[in-house]
Amino acid sequence: MVYEFGFGKEKQQVVIPSKINVRELTANKDVEFKEIDSNIKYALENPIGSKRLKDIVKPGEKIAIITSDITRPMPTYKVMPALLEELEAGGVKDCDITLVFALGSHRKQTAKEHEQLAGELAYNRINIVDSDPDDCIHMGTTANGTPVDITRVVAEADRRIALGNIEFHYFAGYSGGYKAIMPGVSTPAAIQSNHKLMIKQEACAGRLEGNPVREDIEEAGAICGLDFILNVVLDEHKNIVKVVCGDPIMAHREGARFLDKLYTKEIDRPADIVIVSQGGAPKDLNLYQTQKALDNSKHAVKDGGIIILIGSCTEGYGEHTFEDWMLNSESPDALVNRICENFVLGGHKAAAIGMVLQRAEIYLVSNMDPKLVKRSFMKPYTSAQKAFDDALKKLGNSSEVITMPYGGSVLPRLK
């Protein structure tokens, strides 16, 4: 059998002998897709737990629309026409609308990327900016001590609307909802304060209630204030299959329930070898983002097994602190111990990889410098086929295999 995995804008293939037991984890096939579920205009006209957006906004108000940056697959360009039409129906003028790309701790974007992400209509009609961590307003503090320091254009807006895609998140439970505010348009210090809660056992993928990271995110978001969300669930080919609009909590929870039905995969046993990809661009732009697929795959591999992580990582590590930790630590154990002793944003990703390495080997198929990959405690490859052949040679022909071609989306759970 030939299995394909996204690799940037290309594909990597792995041929697996028919005698090998292979289980492929993809979206559940029995989920019913109704055409109305993916209708953006219908969702805007039928918000969950909220008045329609056109009845919330008022003429003359400054509107901030917060959306995802280039590292996320949120199709902002698809939802903006209907969203602008709804705002126009509420009497809002284009000159009072700003689309804010939530960078979190990511790099700034180019004008070309702004146009690509926002779409031609929005790009030519409204103000478009990146969030600026150096120009923020302090709006309060959470019970955890997280400062609610929000980029000025969002903090000073009369109305705030958050866009985003809902998928599993390895310590916030799910993306989407208030996550556009925290960490989206927050300062590095605020993000660090929130993310240090990731070391708690309850901070895990697929969990909302009792998840300390998610609770802190939503407290920070409530302090800032968010009037409306438009979140989507995407299928494995990045098509919208569900749109939820309205209250930041109620609408988000409805989207999360749909995601569970679509992407939670029950397995009766883990595998010796797991082959996993983010599904290609833009999710595998760097190792910082590709790590999300790795974290989901850890639930599918046996202790002592091998994870073959496939991601182009064209931009390398993708974050300076993360790179420093990966290249200047003595061992995977040292990465984990270091984050427990002193939480540092960026280092948290390195520690997450360290936790996986404590249980399994990682063969990284990427465009990264092999010497750097080796220094990061992983085995470097440019060919997924070669990585699989080597894994099979090491663990034997009786090895069981799980493939996860869209590993950032699918969450394995043992029955």
C-alpha cells in the first residue's frame, strides 16, 4: 500500500508491505455533513447565545476583527465578505473596521501575506495590521496572575470580533474562541504566564472543563471583552465543514463538540511505529508548528516505539528560544527538568518534544540541517520512505503501524 503525507506544498510517499498491520487515523467517516453547517451567512444570521452582529454594533463604533496569522489554516478570506456585509447592515463604515492578525509570539507578516490571508475584498476596503506586543494596554489581571495586556488597536476598540478555526490543542484543549485574545493579541509576558500552566496534568488536548490553561485564557478574554466570534471547523483538506457564530463560550463549545465527533479516534492499542504529518503547508512551515502533530501522535505510539514526523520545516525551528533550547540542552530529560524549574515561552515547545522523546524515538523527515536535527535528539531524514525502512529494520517486520496524515487534527484515544 502507498500512503501519502503532506510535505510543504508537496507530498512524501511511504510504501508499506501488505503483510504489515496498518491502521490509518483520519476523520470519522460517519459524521453527517449538512450543507447548512458550512454556510457562513446562515451562521451569522443564526448566532448561538447571542444577538446578531448587526444588532450588536452601532454606527460610528470602532470595530476590531481579530484573526489568525500565516501559521494557521483559518480561511479568513472566505468569511470576510459575509462578515463585512453583516457589519454594513449594522451601519458600520469600512473606515471604522480594522482586521488584526493575532501574532502571539510569531513573526510579523508581509503586505503580500496580509492580502493573501484577508482576501482581495477586505484588503482593499478596511485597515489591516499585525498585533503589536510593544504597544499594549493593561486591562487587568487573572486569578492566576496573568496580565491582560492587549495590543492597543484591540484594547481601544468599541467592539471586538474573533475569528479562528477550532482544532485540538495540546495543552489549551482546543483552539478557537477566546484564544484569539490570549495568546493571540497579548504580550510575551502574558503568554508566558498563561502557558506555564501547561505542565499541569489537566492541561491536555480535548479537555476544556478543569483545564487550567483554558480557564485562564477565558478569564483573560472576559476581562478584555469579546462581543462575538466566528469560528470554523475544517476537514482534512482545509474546507469549512462547520461554522459557529455568537457567544464566545457557547458558540465555541458547539464547535468543539462537532470537532470531537469528527476527529476523536478511539484505538484499542498503540502501535510500534507511527507515521505522522501536519498535512503540509502552512501547518508545517517550521518545527514550532509541526510539533502539534507530534504531540497528538504520542497518544498512538507504544513506549519504546518510533514516531516518524513528516514536515517541511522550511523556516527551521520557527522561534528563537525554542531553537536555543533544542540546540543547547544535554538531553530530553534536561529539557523537561528545565521547564519545571523555570518556565520560558518557546522553551515550552522544546519541553513538549522532550516529553515525547522520553517515551519514543523521533525520526524527523524535513528540510532542516541534519546536524541541527541530531543536536535536537532526533534522527534526520529527507525521505519518509527511508525513515520507515530504517524504523522497520530496527523494530522488526512484525511491527504494527499507525498512519496519521493529518496529525494536527486527529486525536487518538485509547478505549
